[in-house]
Amino acid sequence: MNCRRFALLAVALLSPALALCATEPIEIEVPYFTPVKVREYGGLNRDIVIESDDQSSIRMSIVDHTKTVLRQRSTYRVQLDGQYLRLYGGYDRIPLIRPRNIPKEGGENAPGTLQKLYRLYRDRTGVAVYFRDTLATAQGSVRLRIIPAVRPTSR
């Protein structure tokens, strides 16, 4: 019985420390055109896709799976006389894609380095994604710093 009380006391004392550890920034290296799922870090159902970066800006897209748009789908076949014959048509729901061009101006200093961080995304859950301007990545990839959502501990 004393062991059970000790274990419950240890969990109660360590839970605030564990909650602080959960919000530590995460650094990942992502190839171009590879979606980063914000939902995995406690955010909304959105993907961030880095398309390119150069000296002056960062091109990216936010794929929002919570909002969809209708796209007309049609399949055509060309007949011998040059006429188009419609075989099938309908509508698809596709996620809303918002392209962004983030200028590399200002930026925040990365902790402990001379590199700059540029905020790409932040939502109401507290998830923030930053672009880390560094040369220490593989060719065709970028380094991202992700701050996960802060989740309240249940007691």
C-alpha cells in the first residue's frame, strides 16, 4: 500500500515537469514538397509544405483539411473527327490550399546561434512552425523548428 501511495505522489509531483518537457521545441529536417502534419504536434488538421527557399523568401503552402472546395471532375475522349466526347463528370471535394511567400526580413535569433528563425505558421492551439535559416542541411531539404501545443494536464 505504501508503494502505491509513493507512486501516486511521484506522479503528482512530476506531472508539471513532464508537461513542461512536452512543450520543448522539436527540430526536424524536411525535404522540399514533403507535408508536415501539424495535427501530429497537437494542432489543427493542416499540412505545411515547403516548396523552396532562396536568399530573400520562403515559398510554402498550407493545406487545410478542415475546409474543402468543390472541383469539377471530367474525363474526355477524343473521337476520330476531332470532337470531344464527355464520358464522366462529377464533383470532388479537395482541401483548401493556400500558397504563401514569406519574406526573409526581421526574423528572430535562434537560441545559442547566429542563425535566424522565421515564423511560417501558428494556430489557435499554440502550435508554431519556424523556418531555421541554416546551411547545415542536406541538399533539397530545410530545417524546421516546431513548438508543439501546450495541453493541460488532467488531475
